[in-house]
Amino acid sequence: MTVKDTEKNWLKEFNEFMECDSTTVPRHLSKTILDSIQRDMNPSAWTVFYKLFTVQGIAGTLSLLVCNQFGINPFQTGFSLSHYFMKFGNSTCMLLCGFIFLSIGISASRFILRKEEFQVIKRNSFLQIFSLSLLFLGIFAIVDAELTFTIGVMWVLGALLGGLFSVFIPWQSHHIGN
């Protein structure tokens, strides 16, 4: 079959389709479909935060492979960026560790979440990132991290900077597969 024959068949089938008796779609079905599309196009900030928290939990845990936080080294690695960061002082170390911890998770979320979901993060960036920072600082405290007020504040500041940087840095290609 040639390309011309294929085009003729396609056009013939299309015309047959257009000539068919139209049937009305039941109102409840139409509403269900439109509501579903509306939810997909405008995801809930809470749902997006839950997904972001999950991504951050996984990515943040993996970041502990290269940068131990508050003396927590779950993978018992000998190498940690925190050893190098400590040369600049405790506060700078915590600032950089917080930056790395949250920026890795936010960056990973660019590839995992749908474009519409990442737009929700952008619209609510400060609130979502600040909440995420405090939640993970609380998780570190629960698992017996070596925390002081100053260290915690510096870590949250670094996490905020890292998260906001990762949200607003322009990337060439993101949302692979979406």
C-alpha cells in the first residue's frame, strides 16, 4: 500500500466518522471527565507537598552518602563533604549541608513530578521549602542529631537557600517523560 492509498483510506474513515450519528455524552460522565482534567491541571498544594516530602526523604537520605548531617552517618561512609566544610567553621558547614540536602531533593523532584505539580511548588516555594526544612530538621532531632539552636538555624537557612535556588534556577530540560 502506498502513502497515497493510506491517506485516501484515512480520509475515507475520517469522513465516515464525521457522518455518523452523534450521540450525546451523559452529563455525569462529561462532568467526571472535566473534573478529572481540572484536578490534573491544578493539583492540590497538599498533594504536591506530600510527593515533594517523599522525594526529599529518598533523595535526602541518599545525600547523606556524601554529606553527613549533624553527625548522622547511616551508611557508615568514610568520606563526607562535612569534613571539608568544617574547615570554614561550624555555621558555614551547616549552611552548606542544609543547602546540599534540600537542593538535591528539589532538583530530583523536577524530574519526578509532573510539570503542573512543579508549578505548584514554584507558586508556594517559600512556604513549601520552609515547611520541608523544618520537618526534616525535626526528623533529624528525632533520630538523635547533634543539634543546637544556632546550628539548626544555619542549617534551615542553607536548606531554604538550596531549595529556592533549585526551584528557580532555569534548567534547559526538565520533567523528563512528562
